[in-house]
Amino acid sequence: MQQAYSYAIHPEIRCHEFALCNGREIAFYDIDHRDPISVVSFSEFGEKWEVLRKHLSPEYILKPARRRFAPDYGLALHLLGIEASSDLYMLGTRLNLYARIDEHLFTASANVEHASVPHMASFDFTHSMLELVISCLPADLASQFSGAMSRAPFKACAGLAIELDLHCHVGEIIANAEERFAPLIVEEVLASRFIPDPGLAEPDDIPDDIFKLRKAYKTGGCP
């Protein structure tokens, strides 16, 4: 390890990360840490392929911060061969951060588990569906939520307090400079339930300028 470390910090190389493989396992190192940040044995390559990809593929080597992103659920469905014509029913879905994309489209995100691995799913829905999404809220909270979606920064955090049953299909793969993902396209909002105490910690990484539903009713914004 010491020899590989000396190569990594050489002025002509300056590599922040390196890996060592003995034919039985591969260990990934960061020059700021003595112990490996990940170790994958040969027998685990199949089940831990995503770990290998996040350490070895060019997209993550160029932008290491992306390794903190959860894998995309829509992409996983594409890999399974799920077609756009297939009906998907997502029951008891707790969407968190809602955002307006344009005058016709909203999107929202949720954490889901796929093959025992946490994934991030994004849901795209039309403006006409927003009323159904927030139909479970008391009138005052619904007005505040929709108002936040209609003015800058055009975002609102539900704090996992809105639970939805959704009929969807998987959308096309979208690629940009930062990531590749496939949103789930909402066909129908089947049910919307307001859960004032969702039994889950409120997300703490939401910027201060974004409307927070749970803060609104906890501070007396609605009876």
C-alpha cells in the first residue's frame, strides 16, 4: 500500500484515489485515509457491481462527489427490461421535495428500496395533478403549498407528510452533464393521505428559502 500511495502523491501524478488488487479482492484507497474506503472480494463482484462502477468508471473518477448519489430507480427498471407501456403502481409513496420544471410539469423525489439497496426515484406529473396531490391537506396548508410552487424558487418540501398511491410508467432515460436518470411518469393520483406525524425524521438538508410543510403546521399555520 505504501508504494502505491507514493505513486499517487507523486507531483507528476497527483492522484487522489488508487486501488490495489491481489487477484482475490480489490481495495480502494483515498490518500487522506490510511484504511481502504471500500473492499470488494472477487466473489462479491456481481452483488457489488455498483460499488465497483462508482470507483472505476470515468464519470465518477472525474466527479467523485457523485458517489454519494443513490442509484436511480428508473434506470434500474430499464435494466430489468420494464417497458414504458407497463403499468407501475407505487403505493404508500412518500415524496419529499417537489419542484416546478416548467409551466406544464412538476417533479418530486422519493427514496425507494430495490434489491435491498436504497435508490432515488423521481416522479414527473402535470400541473393539473398537483391539486390531487395536496387534496389531503387542510385548505390553508394546501394554499401555502400550491403558492410556494407558483413562485420562486418554485419548490416545496412535504417532509414525508403526504403519502400517495400512484399509477405510473417508466419514462425515457435523460442524460445531462451531471447524471443519467429515468423519471417515473405519473398517469394518475389514486389516493392522497395527510400524515401530520409520519414517524420519520424531517429532512435537514432543505435550503431555508424553500417552503416546508411540516414547519408550517407545527408552528400553527393550520389547525
